[in-house]
Amino acid sequence: MGAVPSTPQRPQDTAEYLIGSFVGEKSFPLGSDFWQKLLELPLNLRWPTDRVQEACQLFAQNNCYTRHLAKILIHLAQCLQNSISTSGAPSPIYMKAVNAVYISSVFLKYLIENVQNNNSEDLYLSLDEREPVPEGFIIDLNIENVVMLNVLSFIGSVDVSTKTYLLHQELLNFMLVAMSTQLLYGLSPGLTDMNPFIDAAMVQESSLVSLVVRRLLLNYIVRPCIPLNSTSYPVFSEGSQPGVLQRVGSAAATFVFLPFNYLASSNGEAKRNTLADCSLHVLLILNYYHKCMVGDESVTDRSDDSAASDAKANTYFSDNRYCKALENARDIEFDRVDIEGNTHNGSLVRLPFASLFDTLGACLGDETAVLLLYTLVIGNSDFLEYVLLRTDLDTLLMPILETLYNASKRTSNHIYILLIILLILSQDSSFNTSIHKMILRSVPWYQEHLLHQTSLGSLMVIILTRTVKYNLSKLRDLYLHTTCVATLANMAPQVHRLSAYASQRLVGLFYMLSRKYNKLAEKIDDKIGKNGSVQEGSLAEDMSAELHIYTDFLRIVLEILNAILTYALPRNPEVVYAIMHRQEVFHPFKNHPRFNELIENIYMVLDFFNSRMDAHTKDGEWSVEKVLQLVIINCRSWRGEGMKMFTQLHFSYEQESHPEEFFTPYIWRLALTHCGFSFNPGTINLFPVDLSGEKLNDYGGKFDKHQNGQLDQHVQLDV
């Protein structure tokens, strides 16, 4: 079909003939030697783009008769069985499996992209009833189950090595292809969604699931990088030129085979590890998948409308063994018997938490790494406890804070997930204490102010207040505000020696919000006029609702300041100084019914320290150093008598009951960006797609929280 082989071969043995026969009208029996010839073929022939497109179209037309997709998938399963069972298998066995999985990936992906009405039955994942099954082929399950069992078995049980690296990579690519049926459906999993391969992955034994989860995480932690060369991998036998099926991938099916140039590139993107990236995306897709099921009650005897209504009301989501395995993962350093004496199941996922912690700290500039950290701290109590006990919390916090500092270069989703992680960590009082004990020599990436010998806790306060300021001017996201001030509120009682700059930023936060509040109040007064009433649905009503929100924020900031003054004043002279320096900003709110009690406490502190200053008026002019020294001295004699005690604010994060509605499209957008995996945008229903052809950017594409489902619906802040 368009090229001449370089060495003499029988016509029926050439790549042109074999690939052409595979996509053609003739159906080859499962036991035909055609399949062995196809899978033993060195795939180094090059086709032009139009021929590749023609091959994919022909395959799509003929597969319903030939069932060649089902047959090559069966051969793939057989190759993987041989690869697993043969100890020290020679390269030809692995290369047959590589060929099988790659050919399967290319044409399966094309079929998924072009199924009619999102009906995966058009894939024809079954053999004709008259198809003879050769001896040695055991097909007692449906084909997708057989394939996924063997794919997952290889991933979970075979170590990554120079010999197996290529096959591991291609199996991960195949997993992404096979699970891409999710892209055809909407945000909420429905009863009519058909995801045959991912459903097959979900029903595997828990012991196998644990092995797979462990291997995927180890791939991410170890980040194996095997150099590719033509000696080890004959698929690259003509230098770095792509082979025929690489052309299929890049041109027609737009699926990128192990990207040789990508791995060999000298630019920054080469630092990404393909195997690690794909492993993490596959793991997260599996973790957040939920199949919609119908309860046992029969509705078949009722009218269609009634039956449909009752079926919807009687739906539930199946359990996810990958999610449970990740939630129950334990540190490899600890014994299988936990502190309560409970012996765990032998299939428990055991990981080196120390290595995982360090890897995450090094990779948190990447959104997918952030999603993994979020998934672990929200779902795995052992890992969260491990993080909280680490004495080097800067390993995680510094990249998080630096990313928040550069928020304008990141997606709102990336920023928001990071803020939720900080909120979850701040729920622990020992965390809040620890971060103020850790002193940073410098923070070179912070440009607005020289930060020297600043505590990690002070830096957190600086970045959180800065994020609120950025949000006020750019994003105007209510829940981003809420998450920032909730984290600050959790931190407040344990604040210790907050730096001068952090103290100024905290008081400045109140001033910034008060200005917003006052401007809104003036606008509302102008709109209401002499009537003194707000009409329903009017602009004034909208502004009144916004004013109520700012009232709540102002009160929380006042409670933060109160918590520091009530529980930690002697340890925070810089906070006292900052309040004294900007004391005029509190005056307009002294008589406000929502604020007066909190303001009274602040003025009690101000009266105490102002009176001490008045007693030293004869000492000459006041300098910053002299005022601060006086504050430090008088902090020692502060007793807090007469201060009104308020219940400490404590905000907690609670994940919504269906987080997959946000995370599934989010993860797939990242997979389409970072895994060399693309998909026909015209068939994607999982999230909105810009059909103008604009490429996804380096941070996961042009999308905000609402394009991936209502992100704000996944936050519960409980006081």
C-alpha cells in the first residue's frame, strides 16, 4: 500500500500486506498464522498521512464483519500471559506484546472517537458465534474483561526494567485509550454510559487492584527513565524516524507512540517523565470513576415515564476498589499490625511514604501532582498523619506557596486545590504550631519585600493575604476568599512571633475588605435613595447580598485578630504594633452591631498600650524601634483582664458526595495536555471544548472552575 520493502520478502509477509489485510474486508480466523506474522513485524515502515487516514477508515468500516479488533485484543491478552508466565522472557516475546498493544491502541482509539451516538457496542468487542477458538485460547469471559485482567496483571506483577519499560509504557497508553470512552459522556455518570474497559477494570480482584495501585504509585515515585536506542528497541530501527504505526498515531488517530523526540529533547519539557505522568493519570482516572447502577426493584411493568423516574430515584454508584486501595495505603516502614493491634489484609498497598512525600514536594508545580496530594490528604488518614508529623514541612509548603504567589500564571482550579490542601492541613493544631517554629533564611522568589529569617507560618499568612488581594482584583471568587480566611482562622490561636511584614499584611487585609465594604454600602445608599427599601430582583438587592458577604469576611478577619490577641498576644508584639499603627481603620466599625464586641477587645488592647506610650511622652519623638520596644516590654505584663472570650473559629473541609463530577473532567484535561494523548474535540462531551483549534496551554487548557463542574459545590466549611 504505497512503499517498497528494503529486503526481498514474500508479498504476504510484508508490512504493507499485513497491515492492509488487518484493516481490509477479509476476516482472518483467530488461529490463523496471519496474526503471528503481524505481531512479529518490525514496525518501521512509513506511510504518508492520507494513507494512514484511509487505513483507519477502512478498519472502521470492516471491523463489524471481520471482528479484527476483538481478535487482536485476544492476541494481546495471550501475549501478555506469555510475557508474565515466561521467566526472563526474551525480547521477541515482549516485542510481540508491544506490537499487539500498540496496534490495538491506535485502532481502538479511532473507533472510540467515531462511534455513533456514543454507543460503544459499535466497537464489536465480541467474536462471531461461529468463530472457531483454537486450543490454548481460553475465552470464558467477555473480551474486555480478559484484556483488562491481563493488562492489569502485567502492570501489577512485572517490574519495570530495560527489557519491560517499553511494554509498560504502551500498556499505560492503552489504558488511557480504553478508558477514553468517558470523554463521550457528560459530567454526571448516567445509566446509559458505556465504558466497557474501565468497567472491566473495576471488577478485578482486590488483590490485583492493590498490586496495580502500588505499581502506578511506585512508577510515579521512582520515575524510571530508560534510554531508548535502536539496539534495545527495533521499533526505532531507522534512527529516530517514526514507524508506520507511529504515523498512524500522529496523523490519523492522533495518538503519540512513546515519544522518542520528547524524551530526547533538551528543553524544559524533557524533564517530565512519560511513564510517571501516564501512571499518575491512569491512577487518578481509575480512582475517581464511579459507575451508575440501578437498584434491585423492578420497574419494567410500569409506564415508561414512571419507570424512568423511579429508576433515576433508585440509582446508586458502585464501589471503587482503586479508591479504597489508595485510601488504605500504608507506609512500608511500619509493621502490618497497626497500633490498635489489627492485622491488615495481605493485599494492603504498602508504599514508602518518605519517598512519596519527597516526590510530591519536587513536583507540585504540576497540577496532576497537586491532585494526587489532595486525593491522599483527603482520603488517606495515615498519609495525612505522616505529613503532619514531618519536621520538614517546607518540602511541601514552599512549592505550594510559590505556586500561589504566581497565581496569575496558573489555572484557578490549580490554585483552588492548593488552597484546599492548606485548609485541610490547618485543621491540625500541631501543624499550625510547627510552621511557626521553622525559620526560612530567605524566600528568593518573593519579590515585593525582602523576607529574611521569616517563619514558614509568617510566609503562609503573607501568601494567603496576598491571594485574597489578587482574587479581589482578578478572579472575584467567593469560595477562594472563604478558603483563604478559613485557613487563617484555623492558624490564628497558634500564631507565634508573626513577622512585622506578615502582621502588616494581616491588618491590611481588614483594611482592604473594609474599603470594599464601605464602597458597597455607599452605592446601596445611593440606589435606595429616600425610599429606604430594596426592591426584589433589583441591583440594590444584589449589592445588599454582596455587602452581607463582605460583612461576614470582615467579621472573620476580626475574629482572627481577636484569637491572636486573646490566646497569643505576649508572643506576637508585631501584631500589636501593626494594629496600633493602623488603629484608625477599626474606628468606623465600633458601633456596627456585627462587629462591636470584637472591636471592643481590639480597643482594650489599644487602650492598654496607648496608655503605656502616654506615660513615656517625655522621652522625645517616637521611632518605630522605640514603639516596638515598648510594646515588647509591656507584652510581658499583659494579663488580658476584661477581654471577652469568643469561641475559637475552626473551619473544616468536607468533600462533596460526588467529587467525580469535578475531578474526572479535570484529570482528563490534564491527560490530554501532558500524556501525548489527544482526542477528536468534536466528540468530547465531558467538558466544553474550544472547537476553533486553539491548543491546550501548559497549565491544562483554558478552563475555569465552572467548565469542569461547579467546583464551589465541593467545599463545605463548617464552623
